Amino acid sequence: MAGLTAFGLTCAIEKKAAAMSAITNQNSDMTLSAHLREDKGLLLLTYQVNNTSGRTMYLFDVLHGEFDGSAYPLVDACYATIEQGQLVLSRQIITVPDDILVESENIPFVTAIKPGFSVEKTVRQVQPVFPWTPYTDHDSIPEAKGVMKLNVWFRLGYFLGVDGTNDLVKAMPTDQGTRAAFDPFPFESQKLLMTGPLGSVDVYDLK
């Protein structure tokens, strides 16, 4: 899994999180804003991406599960990992762990954003948060020792198109309509941007 170099946590661990605040980060490609709030026991993380790159941007932000050769978009979902004592909610390509063998990598479907345009989406997350990735073996997860409070960040994976990129997109039929995909896609070619901390939330302690 990618480290936290895109928007590192080294100094952020020392930074007190503003409870449920909206935070913005940017690079030369995009502006990423995220806001976390609670609603009837659910965590709602709303993020907005503004494409400032001058090229079409493809977000790896539609996660999916696979069953019997069919793909099922998880339109409200995000991955949850604990990194450097912080909770990272993410929509991105996750690398396959070294100790796991898979037939194929799980590559999220993409959302295309033209230059100068923006997109806004919302993640719905149950609290306490259950850490997981597409390679989590649910049959071997230890029983939670309790619940801990962690600062939460949001990380997004993407890449910028070039001439001919759109010709490579695959139209993937799913139970929720056709989705655009680039599969396979090398993890090393994915770009990452992270924003936070967005507040503190309850997370299951699975150590």
C-alpha cells in the first residue's frame, strides 16, 4: 500500500484535528476538499475535486466487489486503513499485500473530469469504522479488542490522460449500469492526493 508521502502525516500527527471540519489540499493537478459530518449514526464524508490540470483527469473512485465474474459497484464505500496511528479513508488502487495471492488485482472504476470541471461525491461509513481493503480476508479477522478514537484523513487516487487515453477505456457492464475502467493499471502510474485531518472517529481495534 502507498505510504503517506503524498500529504505526509509526519507533522500532522502533532497537529490537533479540528472536529468535523472541512479541509482543502491541492497540487498542480487538482484541488481536493473534504468535509466529514455525522448523520443518524452514519459518517458522511463529502469530497469535491476541481480539475486544474488542463488535461482530462480520471479518478479511481468507484470501488467494486467481484462475484462469479461480475462486478458490483460500491458507490458509497471507501477503503479504511490505519497508517501511522491515523485512520485513512481512501478511494484508490490498493497494492496486493506480499503474503496474498490473487488471480487479478482489484482496480476501481473511474470517473472522468474534463479540465476546469469539478465533481462532488459522498462516502457513507458506519461508525465504529471497520478497517478493510479489497484484499481483507474476512474469515481470518481477529475479534475486536475494543474501540479507539483516531484522526481521519481522506486520500484519492487518479491519473491524467494523454492523447489516446480515452481509446483505452473499457466499458464494464455491472448491476448498476455500464462503468468505465482501466484494468489492468500499474499502481506506480497512479497519483495520490490526501487531505485532513477531518476530525476524530471511532475505529475498531483489531490488533
